[in-house]
Amino acid sequence: MTATDPKVLPVASQGKPKQRLGDIIFSRTSLISGSAILAILAAVAIFLVGQSLPAFVADPEDLIGSPASFGDYVWPLVFGTLWSATLALVMALPLAVGIALFISHYAPRRLAQILGYIVDLLAAVPSVVFGLWGIGVLAPAVLPAYTWLAENLGWIPFFAPPVSGTGRTILTAAIVLGVMILPVMTAICREIFIQTPVLHEEAALALGATRWEMITMAVLPFGRPGIISGAMLGLGRALGETMAVAMVLSATGVITINLVSSTNPSTIAANIALSFPEAYGINVNLLIATGLILFVITLIVNSIARYIVNRRKDFSGAN
């Protein structure tokens, strides 16, 4: 047998192994699906830009409410969208992390399974149900608390009187949004915490750490990218939520940080839902322009989240 015999040739010289049909179908399907997502995203962006251009150059007197300029109409909506979503995230994120830690590291196995199913079911509740709950239950229930805040902390701009008589304020809408995004963030954080390397947890406990110290040293650092991803996913839903905010919030189209007053900013999505049925002509383009702004805000938020997660991608169970 010589060195030129095919049986002793290096593997690389014998060509690439033949791919199986299933691998070929899967790879091409994945390529087509990924390309379709980019194409759809580009088509949506082109549509929004094309339909928004007339609103950018239109006479302000032809727009809804005859604002002095396009910015006078849009900026209160942008502020209300970011303000309500931020309030919801601030309230919901600590609760989501706490519930996820309880399910993954404190609750007994059976109770953890039951709580996990409940969290997953809550994520599927329609937004209109949360809106009805906000109007019929939450808004009347928070009125005494709002009155107390205005009477005792009214010197703070957030709680300055007068108090809304219906309870349908930006804070109430933010609470509803927080309840809506809580199951999504909890489910993501729970799955990340469960995947924490057991060796990391056992090493911390072996060194004498308490369970909470083990969580702060091993679980939370490992799950930080997942926490950020869940927070950004919840923030994205809060930014684009329509029906719940439209049903709960009594908006007046102003910029204010007061949380208990009847004067509240609206959000882009809720304003589109409420104004689109009666819009015509250039006002339709104006509403589409606000949708373009919401589209850009969502892309920016997701890009920031991706950047933060990529900075932590070197941390894994292997190191």
C-alpha cells in the first residue's frame, strides 16, 4: 500500500462529505425565513416613510387640532409613550426578578411548576381584559391613595393637586402596563435563572455563602443578559400597547410629569387607535408619521438592548 493509495489519503483531500437532504432543507428554509424578516421590515419602513412625507411638509392648519407645527403635535405623544412605558418598567422589573427568583430557587418543586404555568397563562391574557380591569377595578381603588399623595406630598411635582376625580391618570395606565408586561419578563428571567451552572451555585455554597449571597454572586451575574432582554421585551410591549392605554387613560395631549392629575399626556399607539377612524386626508398621513416615530423608537430601544447584551456575552457557564 503506497502513500498515493486512496485509502490512506488525508480526509481533506477526499472532498466534503455529502450533506443530507434534511440538512439542506433546514438550512435553506432558515435562510429564506431570515431574508423574509428583513424584507418585511424594509417594506414596513418604506411604507411608513412614504406615507409620512406629506405630513412633514403639510400646512399646520390642515392638521388635527391645527397645531403650530408638526413637533407641537408629536412631542406630547412621544413624551407620553416614553413616560408611561418607563413607569411601567420601573414598577414591573423588580417584581419580575423577585418572582422569577422565588420560582427558580426558593419555591418547592410542585409550587414552582404551578406558579410557572400561571405566569405563562397571564402572558396570554388579551390587553382589552386588562383595560376593563383598569377602568372598573383599579381606577376607583387608587383614588384614596392619589388623594393621600396630593394632600401629604403635593409639594412634589409628581403628586401636585388637583387630583383626578376618576383615577384614570398616567400612573393608573402605567400600573396596567406594568401588570401586562410582568408575566413576559418573569418567564424570561425564570428560564435564565434555571440555566445558571450548578457548579457556580455549589461553589458559592461550599465557600460558606448563604442562599441570597449565592444568588447575588452566581445567579444574578449569569442572568444579567436575560434580565436586560426581558426588560427590553417588556418595554417594547409597553411602548406599543394600544387598547389598554386607550381605555384607561384620560388624555389631554399635554406634556406633564404629574401622576395623579386629570391632565395627562397621551401615547402614540393609543392616539392612533382613537383618532384613525375619524381621520381623513392629510390627517391620515399625520397619524402614520407618528407610527413611523414609534417604529424608530422601538428600533432604538432594541438596538440599545442588543448592545448591552453583547457586552456581557463573554460571561457563560464555561468560564
